[in-house]
Amino acid sequence: MAVWALGINHTTAPLDLRGRFAFAVDQIGPTLGALRQRLHGHAGEHPEAAILSTCNRTEIYCAGDGQVLEPTIEWLAQSGGVAPALLRSHAYTLQDGGAARHAFRVASGLDSMVLGEAQILGQLKDAVRAADQAGALGTTLNQLFQRSFAVAKEVRTATEIGAHSISMSAAAVRLAAQLFEDLRQIRVLFVGAGEMIELAATHFAAREPRSIAIANRTLERGEKLATRFGAETMRLSEIPDRLHEFDAVISSTASQLPIIGLGAVERALKARKHRPMFMVDLAVPRDIEPEVKALEDVYLYTVDDLAHVVQTGQAHREAAVAQAEAIVDAGVQSFLHWMDQRRAVPLIRQLQAQADEWRELEIARARRLLARGEDVDTVMEALSRGLTQKMLHGAMAELHAGDEQARERATTAIQHFFLRKER
């Protein structure tokens, strides 16, 4: 069994390319089915697979009878509508220990834009849950991810890797505070109602803005979040007509197409008499058309634009990185040892099956002798002798057959397996 991983993230691929490979939660099941169908035959009959898709990364983890990175790359490139060569130039590919190390580092927040952030662990658990529900998770990947969760927990509790971390949401508030003199006087619109928006709304609400509104595709989910923050709710379709009311707009949805276009922002600026607008697009693919950034009175930030802000305080955490990496190293070695043991499972099963067959034959013969009235001690002696002869037959044959080198190898093996003294 082999393990391999393929991915792109915020350090290897630009935002727009990452947007081509963003998978919504309801897409994961069918997407995994298509991937496993493509790999069928190359990596065994039922290759295992899982997909992790966040605003900063898309990663595919697979396990099968053989490593087939090239078909995995070709499939992902086709799903994103790009040439395999383009994807390859921005992707990283990892195998066995390298794949395990990467998974453990991702779960521990060591590979995140915000060093030590904890959100990625929840996202990885969601990805594993989706793969399990799709029937794509097997023994090997399940073991890999369960161990990644354990490593992440140890890193979190044994080091200070998460100390002083600044989240995307906190970074957005910090930037808004640089633009507006008093955040208590601004009106804020949140587009979406997922975890990222919930985090952002929590940070902004702590600054007590003048008003908060939440726009979402389904009002029910938006209203649930709005109740928490004393906010009003609106439909996505209302945004173009009401955009001018808001000083700050933070958006993070799973839409595959932009929700806020250039024209809508231009009309909003005109209605605001060109008072500045602060906009943060946390979505991948983008929720706000990139051309909006060129407008004179708009301050638009994407997840990539926030990178330098969220790195603040990283120096305080670097001392904990070495300790965290040591925990990851130990986890990788443990997983590789488990993989080696797993490779011996088919042989162990064959040995057990052969031994069971011999045992059943000798027991059947012993029962026939007892049924004929043979002496019990004689039958037991014959049973033990029969089992011994069957177990030693192969070894004895090797000692008497083949050339001198083959006999020497057989002698060494037999001494190791049959003549060891119990300690």
C-alpha cells in the first residue's frame, strides 16, 4: 500500500489559480467518486481518497496499491480546466513519509498562512468526515488522518505554536481601523454565513460598529447568525441596491462566480459621494470582481493581501517551531512503522491460513483414529508428529536442495526463525 498527496496552496499558486480548484462541501462526494474512478486500475480496485479544500489550499490525499501521481495531476488539471503542465508548475507532490509529514504539519498549523492557527484542523476533520461519508476513506488514510489529529493535539498542548497568532478576521479589523477613525461609526455588511464570516463578525462586533447586516443565500442561516450579533438580514439579491449603505464589506461564500461586480460597486460609490469603502474578499474563488481593486475610493483586500498582516508576531512563535517539528518527526516515524507492518499483513494471513489447514487435517485424522479405538496417547503422539513434520517440511527441503549459497541463506533463516532461544 502506498500513500501520495498532491496540492497547491498560498505559497505555490496565485489566488485565481487556487480558485479554479476550490470544491464546495456538496461537491466533495461526487468529486471523490470521479477521482477514484479515474485512478481505478492504476492504484488497485478501490483506491482511497480525500480532498481538503480551503481558501488557502486544495490538497488531494490518496492511498492504493501503487503511487500514481501523474494520473492524479491530470485528473485535477482537467477538473480545473487548466493544462497539466501549468498545474504541475504550481503544485507539490508528496509520497509516503513526505505525504504523512505534510498532513501532520498542515493539521498542526505549521503550513498555514497564520503560523499555528487552529482553524485548519477543523477544516481537515471536515474533509475526512466528507471522505468517510462518500465511502472513499479506507484503513490507510483513516490511520494517516487520525494520527495527524493526535500530532496536532500534542503540538497544541506541548508547545506555544499558537501564541500571539493573528487570524484573518483580526487582520481585517486591524486594516479597517487604519482606514476609519472610529469603527463605532461604520456600517458593516457580511456576505455569507459560514465559519469564516462568523469569525469575522465576532471580531468586528467586539468593536461595536454602528450597524451590522448579514446577506446570505438562505435567510434562515443568515438569521441564525444575525441573532447572535443583533444584526439585520438580507438576501444576496438585495446587495446591488443596498451596497452604498455600508462602509465595510466582508465576503466569504462558496459561490463559484463573483457576487459583487464592478458595476455595483461603481454605483455604490456614486451614491456615497465617493466616501471610501473597505472591502475584504475571503473567498476562493473570489466573491468580489478583482477589477474593483482599481477603483480610487475602494480598499479591497483578498486572502493573499492579508499575508503580511497575519505574519505579525511570528518571531514570538519561531522558538516553538523546532519543538513542534520534532513532534511531527516522531509522528511520521510511527506512521511509517505502521505502514511497514501493514505490508506484512497479507503474508501473515497466508501463514495463518496454512497453519489452520494443517491443524484441521491433523485433528481430522486424530478423530478418525480415536473413533477406531486407538490409544489416546498414541493418537496425540501422531498428531504432534504430523504437525511438526508439516511445519518443518519446507525448511528441510530448502536445506537439501539448491546450490551452496541457497543452502547458506536457508541455514541462516532457519536458525533465526526456529533456533532462537527465548529471552
